[in-house]
Amino acid sequence: MNVIEINNLTKTYGKSRGITDISFNVEQGEIFGFIGPNGAGKSTTIRTLLSLIYPTSGSAKIFGKDCIQFAPEIKKEIGYLPSEVFYYDNMKVKDLLKYSASFYKKDCSKRIKELAEMMDLDLNKKIDDLSLGNKKKVGIVQGLLHEPKLIILDEPTSGLDPLMQQKFFELLEEENQKGATILFSSHILSEVQRLCNRVAIIKEGKIVTVEKISTLQENNYKKFKVETKSALAPEYFNIIGVNNLQAKGNVISFLFKGNINTVLKKIAEIEVVNLWIEEPDLEEIFMHYYEKEA
Amino acid sequence: MNIFFHELKAYRKSTIIWTFSLIMVALLFLSMFPSFAKDADQFKKLLAGYPLAMRKAIGLNLANIFTILGFYSYSLSFTTLCAAIQAMNLGTGIVSKEVGEKTADFLLTKPVTRTQILTSKLLAAFTSLLITNVVYLIAANLIAWQVKTVDFSVKKFVLLSVTMLFIQVIFLAIGIIISVIVPKIKSVLTVSLATVFAFYFLGVFSETSGDDVKRYISPFKYFDNTYIIKHASYEGSFLIAGAIIVVAAIAASYMIYTKKDIHAV
């Protein structure tokens, strides 16, 4: 069963880029990654799902119901964490969470306590006095306190330290095991890889691909950067599996997919000053996808 | 209901401050009444020296300024100006506060309709104004009884005072419509001060000509204190004009707000 069904969703605004003809489904019980660079249209898509903005054309269904027409009903079962959280300053954490809970017709006080303990959040502080990371925690508790069936996260990890991030991911996995479906938007590939079953990759308002993480990992690209003592013709590395071959002075860089040993052997034969082997960042992955299309 | 109480609580401090300030303005003016009434003849001569147009512009009416109701209605024109700012602040803040404090995402992703949100906020703002007016009216009435030289009609006093609430409701409505139309209001106070003073001075100008039609331009002139003192009632056509503004502005606000895109900030 699909928890989210997006059909040809389009949103155009005056100046800023919107989204064009977006379609994908999120199945029940999955952790679905939604990944793309800043400004690609992730937030636009999510905000449309939450009926914060209205689509120009196309539609989306959540729990099988139109997300605009049945918005209040659907939202009972949605937990949302925006990328930037700002809450009523003049309130204590406790009061804000109580206010948030008052919208759902169930007793959430126990869950609030649990979550706050887990996230190490002081309920008696004023929101004003909280650091960005702690405000984020308020956002997390606020989004999860009513035990939603669908959790929508828009770049949720910014501002959280690695330890908290880890705890937060564990929390999400726990919720997922209890049956919650999660839509996780991010521009950081590693966190999506860590958490998600499937991903949709969006660029410039269009879905580039929807793939299983495992498939993405099969296309495991490495980014090589080799600094040599004396200038070397970049063609030296022109072997099968090499992409985006570039040379700048004595530094040669390329993307490689395949058996790493073949490259390492080639490198071993030359005089190397410095060597970097990195995960390619998103832009480079996108480049790869665009090349495939061309 | 939870939104209503949350908003009401958020307004608590400003409501107390505004109510107190309005009472202070009334106290300041009314405490001058005894000495003013004592030297009535001298003041009359002095004031008669001003051109008629100017006297009208500042709302001076020599026929009744030396009665407590006349004097009070003169002070009321100042309290009403302040009260209009309070109402306009509330109205403009209803939607733009959510945008400014970036809490719109919080509220609008809860299982409530936008109509429910706007209604709750509107009612909370109106309740704040109502509380302000009730407390003010009681206080002003008490002060008036202390400074009066002869007894006065409480009915007329109430009728005069309630015009403040009417004008506040009009400015509340104007504030809401502005806050849903203007995409991002940086400072609520700037917008409300500018609007209120613009209408106030429009009112002053319309008064100088003595043309009744021009009075429709400014809500400040919908309630002619001299008329109220004389007839112990309001002018129907202006009541209707006020009601039309309020209903139109609020209806339009609902329509725009329910269709509006709430952008990330």
C-alpha cells in the first residue's frame, strides 16, 4: 500500500524555481529518502504534501486521500519536522509541547517525557534560551509526540551534533519498526544511505531517478584526486570506469566505478605527492545521472 | 479552542499595558476638567479666537466642551486614536506574527483548517479588545463621576465610550486584510501607526470642510460625538458603513488566507 502517492505534481512561482511534473510513491513502512541539492524543490514538494502551499497542477494523496481536500484529517497522523524550527519564543519547552499535543485528541504526556529523556531535552527551559541544536530537539519531540503514522522530515539533522544525530536516527528506526512510514529529505547522501530503503533524487525541480539504496550502492563511485611530482598527462588514467577526468597543474581528479585495485595499481606506478579517495558529493552523482540521460 | 486560549494568553501582557495606558490618558484629560470648567468663560473667549475650521479639525465644540460629556468626548478622540493603534496591531499581527516568528509551519501542519485558525485568532483578538473596553469604560466612568460638576447621563457616556470599540473593530479588520495581503510585514507597529495616522489625518481634513460625504473616508469620523450627546444614538448610515468595512475585510481575509501559499522563510 502507498502511504504517499504523488502524481504529476507541478508548482510554479514567479521567480523562484518550483517543481515540475513530480511523481513518486512512498510505500507503507518504508524509510524513503528525498535527496537533492539546496533549492532543487524538496521543500516545495513537502510543503505541498502538507498543504502549506497549493499545487499549480497535479495532485498528491496521503493515506489514499487527497492532501489538499482532506488536509486536516490527514494531518492527525502526520508528524512534521521543518528544516528550520522557530517556535513561540515566550514559552517554555513544556508549554509548547503541551500546546502541540492539544491538537491531537490523545494523551501525549507520557510520550513527551520519553522523547525528552531520549533526546536529553530540558522541558523547563524557555525556548528563547535554547541553542539551535536544542531547538531542533524541541522540533523532533514536537513532530513525534503524537506517534504519527507518517513522519515527514525536511533536512532534519542540521544543527544536531553527531551524537544526537545518531540518537535521532535510532529513534526514527524505532518508530519505523513500530510501523511508521518516513519521508526523509536531505542534501547529505551519507545520512540517506544510512537510513533509507529507497530514494528519489531531485534536481532543478524534476525527479531524476527513484532507486533502491542498494542499487545506488552498486553504482559505488569513488572520487580520486592524485597529486603527482611532475606533470602527468591525464590520459594516463583513462581506463574503463573512469569519468570526469580533469587535470589542474599537477593534480588529476576523476570519478571511478569498478574494481578499485586497477586504479591503485596505476597509482602505484607513478610518483605520488598526495592522494585523496573520497565519496563523491551529490553534485557529482547528479552529473553522472545527467550524463546517462544525455 | 486551544488556539484561542493560546492567543489570548499571548495577548495578555499587551492588553494590560494598552488598557492601563488608555485609562491614564482619560485620567490625564478628565483631571483637568474641574479647573477648566471653573474658568469656562475665559477659556471660551480664548478658544473662540481660533478659526472655526481649526476648531472643527481638532474636534472642539464650544457648545458642549464645558460639560463633562463634551469634555470627555474631546479626550475620547485621543484615547480612540491610541485604541485604534492597539486594534490595528492585533489585526496586523494575526497572520504576520506567524510569518515573522516563523511559527506558521508549526500551526498549519496541525490537524486544523485555516478557517479554524483564523477564527480562533480573530476571536482572541476581539476578546482582548472587549476586555480593554470593559475595563476602560468602568474606570473612565468612575473618573468622570469624581470630576463632574453636575450629573450626567450614564447612557450617553457609555454610548460615547463604546464608539472606541467600534472603531477598534474596524481597524482590527483593516489590520487583518493588510496582514493577509502583504507577503511579509517586517514591523507590525510601523504598518499600524502609518495606517492609523493616515486615517486620522484624513478625518481631520474631512472635518474642516464640514461635508458629510467626506466623513465616510475616515472611520474616525463615523461617530460624531456632538450628535451622540444630542440624540443619545448613533448615525445609522455610518454604523452601516462601518459594518460593511468590517464584514468585507474579514470575509476577504478568510478567502485570501485559505488560498494562500505559506512559504518557507
